[in-house]
Amino acid sequence: MTRANPSLIGIVARRIIAFSLFAMLLQIGVVFADYWFDDDKLSVMMLQQEMGQLSRGITKNDGVLTYRPDHELRERYLDLHGAEGAIYVRVRTASGSVLFSNCSTDCAAHFLPLSVNLPNFWKRLIAPGKPFSVAGGQSFERDGEAVLVELAILKDPNGFMYSALLHEMFDSMIVPMTLMFCLVIGATIWSIRKALKPVAMAVRAADALDPRDRDARLPSARMPQEVERLVAAVNRLLMRVADLIQSQKVFASSIAHEIRTPVSIAKMELSRIADPRARNAERDLDALTHILEQLTALARADAVDPAAYQRSSLSLIGAEVTQATAPFVFDHEKSIEFVDHGTPPVTVIPALVENMLRNLIENAVKHNLPGTRIVVTCGPGPLVAVEDDGKGLVDLPEHTEDLGYVKHSGQIGLGLRIVHRIAELHKAKIALDTAPGKGTRVAIDFAAAA
């Protein structure tokens, strides 16, 4: 099973995602290294984050400031349960009144004296290295009164450093870069879709191109330059193909016309010779004339002017062809009749439909024994059928790339090729039903032309 080619949007989107993720990882690594190797910056960020959390316990009841740590704060800062290191918290007012403290006399040296005015922020290094051993304080305002929250961390037993680092990475890097990443992806996909819209129009135009129209071209308006050059190359190819097709049409039509005259002259000369071999030569010339007529019909089908389509009656066409071919059928000791069930008007090229029916009738005459009954049926609906009760087709043609339809015996099946080509021009469907000893029925459905 052939794998479908990826879309341009998919290719670009995947590459943008890959490079964006790589850029995010690189930037995260740079920021991580910047904080990790700068202990002062990282410790300040850690203290500010944790003291901000501690400030949630400051309340004012009946005009009196109090500090009531909830369960989460106690679990995070106060209840260490024998963990290595220590965390000390003290909350005081500007007057030096202590609202809360889990610090005894031996740890009070980590904090500022109660007589010192409240600073906005202070920090002190207790011991160098990681995990951090630092102390600090930050002022907060509650209902017009300043409160200083002080925190001393010894060997960081709760991993505040990693929490602060992760929080900073998430807030400063991951969230904004993710938003930017989504916007870039969305804008890129929208831009590509917008840029490829003319290409989609060109695809629809290519599907609608009529190969018989020498002026058929793909539109190049509003195309991106890279795609415009491809469209221009395709249009130049269409011009060369149109010239080639036209030369083939002229050749096929001209050679058939030019050979017909000398063949007719040869038949006239042979008719004057009373010899069985002359009769054999006449039959060979008749077969050659038939092939030439089919070549001319095929060339005519390939050189159809789109303006030749007109509203016609399949019943009328079928009746005229039956009447015109009746003498030929009778001369070959076969019978023909016409049955009309009623057909709606269809948009066709009458001359080509006549040619198609004539080929089907001639095939029925040629491939069956004397006494065969041929029936041309029109309707019901936009349907035409040619049926016989003969021996059935045992030499069905098969399609080849070089010669079109070739019979198993090696002869070229031009009649069926003409029928199929005319059906293609009218977007009609052909149904062939044949069996040895049971005859053949070829039905052409012109529903698309109705």
C-alpha cells in the first residue's frame, strides 16, 4: 500500500513544534543555570516566595492584629516531624510586639532585634552552600498596619529552593513560552492555509480542465512565487501537450481521408476483374475501409468542440440510426428493430451518439451468424441499448497502455474504443452483458447528460 505524501501544513507544523520545544528546553536550561549558580538571587527568590505564603496567616479581629497559621502553613513550616534541618518563623508588628513565633532564645539570633524598625526586606546568610541556610524578613501591610514576617531556614529541610526554582521556571518561562508557542503554531497554520488557498483553486481548475480546449490553463493569480513558477511550468507543458494532441488529430484525420480515395479507386478496378482472387482483395479493401472509417471517427471524437453539445432526444437519434443501418443489416442476413420506451432530453453531441450506436450495430452484425436478431432500445430514462441474440462475445478486448483496446486475437478493437471515448465525452456509463450462446447487450446510461 502506497503511503500518502504528507501535507505542507503537517510538515511545517511538525518542524515548528520540534524547534519550539528545542528552544523552550534550551531557554529553560539557560534560566536554570542562571539561578542555580547564583546563590544570592536564588535564596532571595526563595525567601520572598515563602514569606509571601506565611503572610496569609496575618488577620485583624476587632482592630487587633493576630497571626493564625492554618493547617497547610503548619504542615509546611512548623511541623517538621524530626526532619533534618530546621525552619523558624516569627511575626511581629512595627512596635516590636510578637504575634507569632516558634523560635526559642537560641534561634532568636537569626532574626533582627525587636527594637529595629521594620525594613521592607532583609536577608542574612547563616551558612554557605546548598541546601540553603539563610534568614530574612519582609514587611506586609494589613489594614494600614505594617507587619514583619521573618523566616530562618537551616539546611532547607522542605526543599524550598527547588520549589522556588520550579515556580520561577513555570511562571517566567513555561507559561509565556507555551502561549507564544500556541500563537505561533496557530498563526503559521492559518498563514499556510491562506497562502495555499490559490493552490487549492488551481487543483480544482486542473480537475475541470478540458483536454480538448487549447486555451485551458491553470490560474496563477495570488499564487506564492514558488508555486507560481510550478504553475507556469505546468501551463507550458499543457501548451506542448495541446500541440501534440492537435498534431495527432490532424494526422489521424488526414491519413484516413487521403487513403480513402486510392482505396476506392482500387475497388473500382478490381470490380472489373472476373476472378475469385479479385473478390478476396475487395473484401480486404472493405475491411481496410472500415478501419479507416473508424480511425476517422476516433479522430473526430478527440477533436470535439465543446460548443457542439446540444439538447437532443435519444429516441430520435436511435430511430434514425436504426433506419439508416437497416439496409446494411439486411444485406448480412440479419434483422433489426427499434423499441422506444421514452427518453428525456439530454445534452449530447448527436453526431457522436449516432456514430456510437452505428459501431455497436456493426459489431453485432460482424460477430454473429445469419439470422441474428438485433434490437435497439431507447429508455426508459436516458438509456440506449443495442442487444442481439447471437453467439455472444468470446473475443472481448482488453485495455493496453500503447494500443488502447486490443482483442485477445491481436486485432485492435477500434469499435469499442470509439464507443468508450464517446461515452467518456458525455460522462455516460457503459454496461456490457454477454455470454456464449446467449447474445450480447451493451447499454449506455446518459444520466449525467440529462
